[in-house]
Amino acid sequence: MSDGSSKILMVDERQTVREVLDMLFEKTHCDCCIDWSLCETNPELQIERGFEDHEHVVEPLSSWTRLSENKMYFVSRPQKYVMFTNPQVFYMWKKKKECSSKINEHAKQLLLQEHFGGSTLIVPDLEGTLYLKEDGKKVWKPRYFVLRASGIYYVPKGKTKSSSDLVCFVHFEKVDIYNTKHFKLKYRAPTDFCFMLKHPCIQKESDYIKFLCCDDEHTLLLWVNSIRIAKYGTTLYKNYQAAMKRVHPSASHEDRHNSSQVNTQQAPPQTTNVEDYPHEAPPDFIPPPPPGHTQV
């Protein structure tokens, strides 16, 4: 627990993080805020990761070594669903902060509908300079990276940002993203705003780990959560909706209401079709006279 206490739960391999969170809500009598998370820490690598609500809890724990000092915490992570509470941060990141900060709730719903409500997920078109740690060295070199739905790509020296020139840095299928601690001291990183990409089975130092460093905290927020969007897609949005429903049972009804409002404003005017309203009489319909009366 975040306060230093601990809880014992019986968890089987079929239970998801969402189900375990619900169990902890009952045991701790805390609020059901959407920020609550299960988080694993790895002291040896100085990293941590918040489990996604759809993951099965036992699966990542099975990757821990026998003498591992890893721990799992029940903590509040305010950035867990920031991409849905403030979607403009990720889908309007090229605009000035003053513009995105003034966006209202209706505009946020429009952004969610546009990027998560269709048949295809739209990943933030994030790109920019990050520092890459060279393998086996405490040397960091700047490279220009571009986010795509399949992974992260970089622009080789002397090349352009066109798709034909991009080189794949990492695919997302078999790696998880981790936040780091004190990498400026441990690896001489340019800043402490770093993140790591690795296979969950890698529990110690390895050449197969990817290290990236950002200039500031806001850039780190953009990259970490945009990668989560690209990796998990609409599943992440479903997790958010389920969490909102747990907080307030009527939230799902409000979401449907907001969605219908968005669809109503986007849909073009339609002509009245009698067949669409089978229980209503057409405008010029005259009811037949009662039996025994003659119609005039």
C-alpha cells in the first residue's frame, strides 16, 4: 500500500487488474477514483510500471526471479487516464498550451469521439528529439523520433522525416514501457525524465533494453502515454470507461448521452421517413370513421 501497510489477497491466473482493484476497494474502504493502480517496482533496474486494468495480475508477476526484490503497490497515479480526461494534451500538442488549456468539456468529448469512437484508433502524431543511450555505455545521443501505431521510428543522419527514410527503433508487441528513477545519477542521463522499453521477462541489465531521455516532464508525459495509446489501442479506452462506471454507476449513461450529442451535431439534416416511426401517423393521415358512419 502507498502508506506502507500491506494486504493479503488470494488471486488466481484468471483475474484481471480491474478485478483485483475492486477487491482492494472493498478491503480498504477507499474511494473508487480512476487514478488507483497496481504498480510493480524493480529496485535493481530502478524502474516502475503501472499495470493496465485489462492485464491478468499473475502473468507479469510470473516473470519475477526467485530472489527478486520486486514489489507491487496499490497507489494513486494521477496520469493513469490523463489521455482521456485531457485528450487535447496529446492530440493538440503542437498548439500553444494556452489554447489547449482553455478547451471545454464538449470539445474534449468531440476529440474522444473522433480518435477513439471510430472503427480505427488514431494515434497521436507525436515526434521530436529524444536522447538515446548507447548500448553498454553511459553516453546519450540526440535522435529525432516519430511515433507510429506499430512502434517508434527514428530519422537517420542526413535523411528526412518522410516514411521511406524512417528506421524502426522498436515494435510495441513484445515490450512494456517503464518509468525510471535517478537515471541522471546512475547512467549520466541528460535529465531525470527518462523511460525504458523492455520485454517483461528481462529483470536485470541487458543489451536488449532501450533507454530514452526527455528534456522535461511534459515531454515525458506525452511520450509515455502516447506509447500506451499506440500499444493498447481502444482497450485502454474501454478500461477508462469501466473505471468511470465503477466510480459512478451513472457515468456510462452520461457517456452514451454525450456520444449521442456528438453524433447529433455531426450528422447532416435528415428528412422525415414514416417507416422510421411506425407508431406515428403520417402528416396527412385521416383516421377512418367508426363503424356505421360514412366518411364525408
